[in-house]
Amino acid sequence: DTAVSQTPKYLVTQMGNDKSIKCEQNLGHDTMYWYKQDSKKFLKIMFSYNNKELIINETVPNRFSPKSPDKAHLNLHINSLELGDSAVYFCASSPTGLTGELFFGEGSRLTVL
Amino acid sequence: AQRVTQPEKLLSVFKGAPVELKCNYSYSGSPELFWYVQYSRQRLQLLLRHISRESIKGFTADLNKGETSFHLKKPFAQEEDSAMYYCALSGGSNYKLTFGKGTLLTVNP
């Protein structure tokens, strides 16, 4: 099944913990992204990577560290989780960085208690 | 800077009625505009893009550069159109798709 897949789908954790969300795409795309969707359903870009290189970092706190071991994977590690980090995190990929056609994962719902 | 504004958070219409979801943008260059849709319990997916000038599921959207708008329209709404709709803008070579805040469309029977 060709797609963008994220794990885990749900994550509940305590404030101060460190957690990771993994993303993999088997579409052969060059560019991958992380978006954050807050409680009001606002979608905001966090990072974009092209061929494993960081292209966009949208003033995201240093506690968030993306890692792209290869162009098919883009993982998101979050240190010292805060209540405000609770959101749905979407991974996406696109064949190039310019077309605007993104293929999204199903999202990972993070709840920080 | 690029910005997308969707003035309506919620839009409710009856089945068979026309529907228009508004989108305005701000961008100094030549933008590419898109509409994305998220049905309940499904992933966000591309609905249509202005370059294609196509009709998808009965929806159309025309880019109006004078009014900096890209409104999504459908003449006769169906219940299965109920979803969250996002307008998005891609500009330049910055690998960034900027989304509006979304409009939740509910089509009532």
C-alpha cells in the first residue's frame, strides 16, 4: 500500500517527557514536512526537508528536533513536552517542493497531561 | 510573507443548495492556490488546484488576482460534501504550503 504512514497514531504522556513520532513515505517523494494542527484545526507548517536537508524551520522551539535518516523518513523528536504541545501532528510528502500537492499521513494525536 | 484567510469557521447549508467557501490570500509574487479537504476520520487530501482549472466532485474554484481570492463553489451541495475545507497557497521556491484556518462545511439533509 503506497502512502505516508505515521506512528504512533495516539500518544498520551506527561509534561516534561521526551517523545518521538515517526514518518515514512514509500511514494518516492523528495520532500517531506511536519505540520501541527491545533485544537482549532489550524494547520501550521513546522519543518520541511528536501532530500534529507532542512529547508524550512518555522520558528519552532528548539525542543522540537526533526531527523531525516533518508529521504523516505522524517521523524520528529520532542523534548521536555509542554501542555501547549498537545495537538495533531501531520507528516506529509510531495514529489518536489514547488507543486503544492502534498500527500498527508493520518496524523498523530499527542496529548500532554 | 504569504497569508491565507478563510473568513468563515463554520458554514451550514441544506442539501441541494449552492455553497461557496471563501478564501482570500496575500502574496507579493505569483501564487499557486489549492483547496484541500478533510473528511471525517480521513486524511487531508488535495481537492483541486487553480492551475488545473478542473471540476472535482462538482466543485470549482477560480483564481481572481484582482480580488486576491480563490473561492470554492458548488451549485448543489450533497451531504457527503460535509468536511473541513482548507485553502492553501504555495509561492516561490520555499517549499512551503501555507494553509488557511479552515472552514467546516455541514450539509444538512
